[in-house]
Amino acid sequence: MKLTMPSSLSRKNRYALKRFAIKLGIILLGALPQSRMPWGFGKALIAVTAFSALIDIFLAIYFRERPMSHTFNHWDEAAAFIAISLVTLALLKI
């Protein structure tokens, strides 16, 4: 008998969270080699996360997703990428 934990997240929410985690992993892997460049890891991370937020906004508009939906969607991903970009920007200014 296989024991599994019941999930409180719907299938769509789990899919969106996995999609966000994969995108974030790819972004971090792409920004990491930039640490040796003159602009550094932080500025590369800001640029790529901001651009990813723009792509998610365009995808949300294309798929006609509602910003205040009950499930995670591209709007939520865009907000998370903007937050990561702004936090990184704030940390670079300190």
C-alpha cells in the first residue's frame, strides 16, 4: 500500500509552481556565469528576471488569464519575478 500526503493545491497550482521553479532555476543557471563579467551576477539577475516578468505578462494577456484568479497563473509568476528583481536591486544598492 502506497502512502501519499494529500495535497491542498490543485493540479493547476502545482503545475504553475513547478513551471516557476524550472524558470527560476534556468535563470539562476544563466545568471551565475555572469558573476565574472564586469556587470556581475546581480545585474544579470535583475535584467533576466525583469525580462522574464515581461514575457509572463505577455503570455497572461495572450492566454486571457485573470490577474485575480483562484489559481496560480502567469500573472503570479510575473509578480514573483518583479519581486525578485526589485529585491536584488535593493540589495545591490546597500
